[in-house]
Amino acid sequence: MRRHGIRAIMPSPGRVRSTDSLVARDFTAAVPNRVWLADITYIPTAEGRLHLAAVMDLFSRKIVGWAMRDQMLVELASSALTVASQQQQRPQAGLIHHSDCGVHYAAPVYRAALQPPTSPHR
């Protein structure tokens, strides 16, 4: 293989595998709170960078949750998701959440926040 310039690609041992894309590049939604898109960007300022995490409802194209910090931590993305969930009165089951699958969205705390709440009366 080395002689032909071919090498094996192995997944990193600690890498979290993301789920398959349910959006499949179809960025439309028929009803509100059915598909949410999440991303993080940075805003340069005179005092340094600010990181902005946003959650957008695909139907209305409105930002339903956001958070801003001077450091890009997992809590930044989690805060934006928490705000979105509170603003939208916890969306119905079946909500599709789409992100770039970065480390912030693969973190256990973020993935746990995406799970429906468990009922204590079960």
C-alpha cells in the first residue's frame, strides 16, 4: 500500500460518531418546530472574539434560541438549546435537530438535552 501511496483511515478511538442526517440537504419544513438548525460562529470585536451559538426554526427561519460567550465551550451550544426549548415550550416529539456535528453538538450534555423528558409517573 505504501508503495502505491495508499493508506488506511482509522477512526479516532475517542471520537463520537454522529447520527445520519435526517435533513438530507432538504432545508424546508412544513410546520413550525419540526426542524431546528444549530451552528456556532464568531464575531470579531475590538476586545477580541465573541462566539455566538444559534438555533433556528427552519419553517419560520427565526432564531429561536441563542447564546454568546467569549469562549467557545460546550455550555455555549447547550445554553442556546436551552433558550430555544424554553422559548418554544419544549417542542413536540419528532423534532429534527440538524448541526454540523461538531464536538459541541456531540458532547454528552448536549445530546442529553435533546432527549425528551422522562415522566416520573411511568
